[in-house]
Amino acid sequence: MLKTFSIGGVHPHENKLSAHQPIITAEVPAKAVILLGQHIGAPAKPVVAKGDVVKVGTRIAEPAGFVSAAIHSSVSGKVAKIDTIVDASGYAKPAIFIDVEGDEWEETIDRSTTLVKECELSAEEIVKKIADAGIVGLGGACFPTQVKLCPPPSFKAECVIINAVECEPYLTADHQLMLEHAEEIMVGVSILMKAVKVNKAFIGIENNKPDAIELMTKVASSYAGIEVVPLKVKYPQGGEKQLIDAITKRQVASGALPISTGAVVQNVGTAFAVYEAVQKNKPLFERVITVTGKSVAKPSNFLARIGTPMKQLIDACGGLPEDTGKVIGGGPMMGKALVNIEVPTAKGSSGILIMNQKEAKRGEAQTCIRCAKCVSACPMGLEPYLLGALSENGDFETMEKERIMDCIECGSCQFTCPANRPLLDYCRLGKGKVGAMIRARQAKNNEYGK
């Protein structure tokens, strides 16, 4: 019996159109636009100015707080300006604009493909190297990796869990990465185990990727303490709390940190980036991105430099199809529609989905029919119909009591709703408002020294 998480979940069509497409190295852009806020927490602070010359791998921004991450240039050339650009969220955000000249890399980066297995560094040295390389979670949340590897003293890590689930429909970047870089990923996993001082790691892979399960199991057999766990296909199994439940059968309590279960969860792409950072001195300035859609001429997986305009990757797949209805940054369940396709790729850009007009058209929202399908589907055990109504009516105090901050914004509720209610939109809106209320309350308490 295959393992899976215990509460809720849905089964959207997989549509893995770009599966088994080899990773293509995307062309270096003529101009790169590198956002300063590519992670959860404080945006990075620029350490370059207009006119500065940079190489591939040069640090161009430093962390601006405990929860923040360094940012490195993905290109060589000259800093044209520091300005704002509309990012995938649709808001103008600060960024460093670089005019590209050549492709000159920092000499410290080992560009060879030789596998480096041994890591003599201490746990503290590993964490520092990961922080210096600007590694963040590549599963979408973009949490700075060094912070996750240093849990509060009251918690003790017991195992590392690697999220190789890729449950979001259409996306295949992680799947292809495993097929092409299994050995490097295993070294990355063993480095993560050393960093958090545990001797056990689990790699969760859904069983719609049998070739990846077979290859990763074979490679893992020569690495101590690493076990590949095949999982039943169910969305959103890639959610941190759902994956911990599926693999360890431990649930994260409401408001608690995932580390409270003893698990440190990292994405499989992050494990590969950790290998490159620690063993090859390579900062995080490129990642694998899926570009896909039913009308796309050639759905593909690209290794693209951070800051590449999304239009360039779309053009490399044959351009925008005539029947394009929407372009989504990410997948169809959790991704967001882009306001334009000049948006630059960032560390969290896992995919670009081009939906045709038929797919992109939303059904007209009807009155809730009280069927409770959204309640059955919610993997966090919430009542989305109620949260949606509270958000619509601006009752954010009650939303907080009804645990809106536990919502993982997976979209399972909206996916199941026969009345086409925009439940995810309302939950996102309410979660943002409640989060702001909580932060304001904390700031006020700190001010009064409570």
C-alpha cells in the first residue's frame, strides 16, 4: 500500500506534457533583470551601483536580515541601473538591471562536471557556504535554506525529507533533474544530513515517475541512510506538512513549525543547488524551469539564468500560441497569472504555463450549494466555504479564529467547487489581511514592551 497524507487532497489531470524532455541550456539574455526580493523575508540590499562591472557568480546583493538571502549575478556585464520592474506577483519590485557582455564566470566556480562526493566541512561551515551561495527553497516558497538548517534550540532534527513529489500538474523540472543529476542530488542530500546532524533522509517521489523512483533508489543504495519512498499520486502532496504526514505519519499542529515533528524538508532542486554550492562553489543563479501548455509547439525544460525574461523562454518553445488565454507563473493550481511576459525569472520560478482560451476561462461564480466538497478536499482540515464568505464580507477577525493562517493556498477547494466560487482568491486575500493584522499587533506589543 503506497503512502500518502491523511486529510483531504484532490486528483487534477496531470498533463505532464514536457516529461522526459531533456534539460536544454537556455540562451544567456541580452539584458538580465535580477529581483532583490526572490525569497521569503526581507529583500536583499544591493552591494553594486550603476556602472559596476560584474561576472557570472558575483555577489550583487546581501541579506538584509536573519530571514533573507544573498543574490548573485547570473550574467557578466555592466550594471545599467537599480530600478523597479513588475514581477510575477503583478507589483513593481526593486531589481538590478544588467547589460550583458560576454559570459565571464568568477574564477572560484568549478565548472567541471566531475562528481565530488566527499565533503570534509563541518555542519557550521556547510550552513555558511549555503548562506553565502544564496540558496533558497526551490519548491516555490523560497525560504532561505540556511535558516531552515538552523532550527530553534528547543527543537531537534531527526531526519531530512526531500520533496521530489512535483504534484503540481504540468510541471516536470524536478522529474527531469532527477533523471539527469541523481548522483549530485544524493551528494546534496548527504550534505544536508550532515548540516542538520542527522543520519536518516527520505526522498518522497510520487509513483507517476517510476523511472525516477527506480534510478534514485539504485543510486541511493550506495549512500548511507538515504531511502526513496514511493508515494501515491495525490495533490498537494508536495506541501511541507502533507509530505511529513505521508512519510512519517506525524502531523504538524496548527501554528507549529514543521521542525516540531523532527523533520527538515527541502526540495530536490534545493538539494542539487546545495551540492553545487558546497562542492563546486557555485552560487544559485540558474535553475530548471518547465515551459508548457496544450497549445505550446514544444513543451520543454530549460536550465535558465535568473533574470531571463519569460518571453525569451516562451519564444524558445515556439512562441505564444494564437489561442493563448492566460500565461501562468508556476502551475495551474498554485500559480498566478502574469500581467506580461517580460517578467524576469526568479529563484522560485518553477514553470511557465500557457493556458489556451478554453482552459483559462473561469465558470461564472454561483451561490454556494453547501455540498461541502471543499471541506473534504482541504488538506489542512479547514472550512473553505466559510473562510471565503468571511473574506468576501471583510470579517478578518473571525477568519483568524477559523485558522486562515493554516491555509497553504493549494487551490484544492476552488478545484472541487461545483459552484465555481473563487475560494482560493478569497482565502489568499483574507490570509494577507490577517497576516498584516497579526504583524501590527506584534509590533504594538513590542513597542509597549509586553
